Amino acid sequence: MGGPPYDCLANPLGAVRLTFDKAMASGSQASSLDGKDWGAADLFRHFLFDQSKLSQVPILNPASLKWIQPNTLVRFRGMIQDMLGNEFYVGAYKDDSVWRTNKYMDVAQFPVGSSPEMRIWERKLFYCVPVPGLNSWADSVSQVANDTHVNWISQQTDKRGRMDFEAVDHQNVSGDMLEDIPIAKRMREYSHPSPSSQSHNCMIAGACSSKAVVPDVNKNSFPCLVKVYDSPESDLKLNDVFEFVGILTYDSELAVEEDDCDHFSDDALVHLPPNTVPRLHCIIHRKLALHDFLQSSPVIEPKSHLFKDARETLLRHLTTILGNDGVAANFMLLHLLSRVHSRVGNVAVGKLSLNLTCLSKESISIFGTRLKTVIENLAPFTTCLPLSVEYLNRDYFAPKKDYQANRLIPGVLQLAEGTHLIIDETQLETGTLNSVGVDNARLLKNLIETQKVEYDFTYYKMEMAADVQLLIWSEGKSNILPADVIIPFQPSSAGSSEVAIKETLDSWRWYLATVRSLPHSIETEIQKEIENDLVAARQADRSLGSEDFSRMLTMGRLISASFGDVSLSIEHWQMVKELERLRRERLN
């Protein structure tokens, strides 16, 4: 029994054309396909997920771009940094009596000519970049995926080579022909290219083009212009992190032949030279969660004892690196588990920003460095802002629209959901803030209070929702950033800079990602007791306000979640009150 008449990996456009021809043969009208999928997406969804072939699709990055061929199936993992609107293109047209499609292509395979029978379709354009602050361990998923793809290609080509070898009189086969069989070997060489290997661009049979030129991409930012079809606009939002699966195009002559293209748009970014920004025509996309950046999960189904074991070892590790300051370690754990799970007006419910005080330039070089390393090993995305008057006065923190280039210029506060942001105030000295510095300070204060960032569109400002964990280091209470929890840091020893082994780190990463995704509720009986405790606390200390009660409720939710529980118990509420008591003792 023969295989399918198409290759979804090496020749995805062939699969698209096959489904289009089948739709037309079944009696469909070209007009009925406007803005709809005629079966191509379902075909690839079946191939990728039902047949578990997603791991065979290479992930597009600066390293893999050296051997990935144009018009093949790829994945791109990144953040939507800018939304460029819609692009209109000739989606279907008649070539004599035959209907053809240009979907998922930059240029038509056949001359469109002046046929009056053509359908104008549209696609959405997204300027995507690697997730800001992506840590190396989270990015290692890309390397694993590409290694898997190379190994699969090696198996296929070796198998094909053996079949070809058996089908010919191998006495007449030259040594050069035998050396050409393991094609994937050349793919591996592109990870460490030598001068002699730079000229080998054709590595996947049937997918090579004489015009294939590797784009001269920016290795630091590596942007990708993603073209999305047949998807509601609400499905993709600014700063969302997605995995796009689609067809890669980078025709070096496209920029020269722009007048001959079958699409038209007023956006200057769309016309960036294809040898600078690769194009990906998206067939399937999915929003990524923290679990998607884990290289492996230690368990399939979470169990109570696994949560408790991971909590105990992680808390012990945090206590050790923080110089045996157990109170700070407990708050640090809750901070790492926090996230915005709902919004009530301007209140971001679930956030728990943390301000560690009593830190000097000397102590931050020890404890700050260790803590930063731990956070980078646990959170997929981290960013550190060493605040100084000069820095505040110089750089714009807010994204700003450049109407001349018709693009959104990113700021340091354009961050993906789940990013951990460390702000080091120990370098902040006396000085005068200019208008830029004042605006930046206001932006930071607004982010920590409401989890929103104000974007500058010149003629108006727009607040965008965020979900960023903020950790502030300072000598005294921060005058700029009013954190939810302020705790003086009191180490009793120099601590330790021990590094956990990979298996332990993997279990902690799984623990944090899983706990943050758990639902939570408060039973009626517990809720009544909490209300009584809060009333009693208010009577004992009139300085307590709604913000204090909100913080304690958030702590209760996080403490119960840290044990893998989905509802708050009396025992966990008692732990909240004890932690709050110890914190207030330090403040007094």
C-alpha cells in the first residue's frame, strides 16, 4: 500500500494544492472558500497531532536557518511584538479553465495574468520576535526539536539510501554516489559550519531551489513576519507567546520583484527585504503555556506527595542561598508562584510583588547574584533592570509607535505573560530625573500597582494588561515601587551558592508551572473564619486596610496552591497569619 501523494514536511505546498484541487473537484465554488479552510489545516492537524509528527518539524532559529530549505514546514516560537494589520492578496484565480490558489505563498506559482475570475482574500500580519528574556534552558526545547528532526531525516535518507543501493547494480556505483546517501550528515555540519560546507544548501530531496539564499538575519533579535489565515483577530493578541507552524519563505529576489507580487499592503514593515526577515505562512498556531517550555515533565499526573516533596526541596534551597533567612525564602516561594488570575476594575487579583530591603551594593553582589541565578534557572523568561538615574533618564521604557516606519518600537516593559522582572535599586543614587525619567518611574509604578503598561501612540496612550512578577532589591523601602510585600532581608550566614542538578531543576520547573495553573476556591466555612480574623485584626490595628486584607487572601491562595491544594484550609490560613506576623515584627 503506497503512502500519501504528498510530503507535509518537505513539500507542504503540494499538500495544500492537493486539498484545494479536491475541494474544487467536489463542486465547491471559489467564492465559497473566502476566509475559510477547505481542509488543508485539518490535514496538517491530523499529521502533526493525531499522527504525533510535530516533533519532526524543525524550529526556526538562527542556527536551523542555515539548513532549513524554503517552502518547507517549520515551527517558530515567539512573542507577537507588533500587529501589522491585514494584507490583501490574490487567493484564487483561473488559469484557463483550472482554478489555482496562492494561499500560503508570497508569489504565485503560475502567472496570474489579467484573468477577470480571481478572488481577493486577506491575511493578518504579525511581527514576531523570540520571547524577551528567554533563558537558555527554556530555549533548549528548540535544540531538542531540531536534533529530533535531523535524526528523523537521517533515518529516512539512510533507509532510502539502502533501498536505492539494493535496487541498482552496486558494482557500478561510484564512491561519490555512496557518500551522498546520508544527507542528514550535512545538516549536522551546519551546527558547526566549515568553509567547505557553506556552499551546501540543498539538503532535503525535492525541496531545493537554486534561489535559496539564507537570510542575513539579526542573530540577537531574529524577527519573523508571520502571516496568519482564517483566524479570528481575538485569537492572537499583542505580547502573546505562540508557536506558529507553517511554510517558510525567503526568496532573495522577492524584494526586487515587488511590483510583480500578488499581494498589496500599505505597511512599510511588510516590505522589509525577505533576506532580512523570514516569512512564515502559518497553517496552525497555538498559544504556549509555561509547561510548553519544559524539556521534560517528571510526572504525567500530579500527585499530592510530589507537590509536597518539590515544595520542601525548593524552599530549603531558597533558604540556603538566602543565608538561612527562612521568612524571606517563604515569601520568595509565594512570589514565584504568583500570577494574575483575574481582574476587578484596576485591581489585578493574584499578583504578589516583593521588595527585599536592607540590601547594599556589597550584599547584593553575593545574595542578589545567587538569587538571580536561581530565578533564571526556574522561570522561562527573566529580565533584570539595574536602575540608575542615568538609565531612567535615557531609555524609554514604554513601547512607542513610529508612524514614519509604521511599526511599534519595543520598550523594556513590553514583556510576555509569565516574565519575572528583577529591579535593582541598590545602584540608584541621588540625582534629578528629566521628563523621560519621571515618565519611566510612573510606568514602573503603574505596572507594579495595576499590572498594566501604557503604550505611547503619540496622539493617545493605551494601557495594555500585563502579568509580570516583580522583585525589587533596595536598601530601604522603595520610594518608586510600592510592592505588595515589603520584607527586610536578614541573613544569618553567608549562605551557599550550591547549584542544583538538572533532574532537581526539572522537577522544580514542573512544580512551579503546574502550581501556577491550578484553580482555587475558598469554602464557605473557611471564608467565614477568615472574615472574623480580618475583623479582629482590624480592631487590633487600625492601620490595616483593604490592601493588607487583599494581600493576605492572595498569600492564602498561594500557600494552599504550593501544597497542590485547590482550596484554602484552616491550616494554610494559620500559616498566612504566622508569616504576616513575622514580617511585621521585622518592619517594626
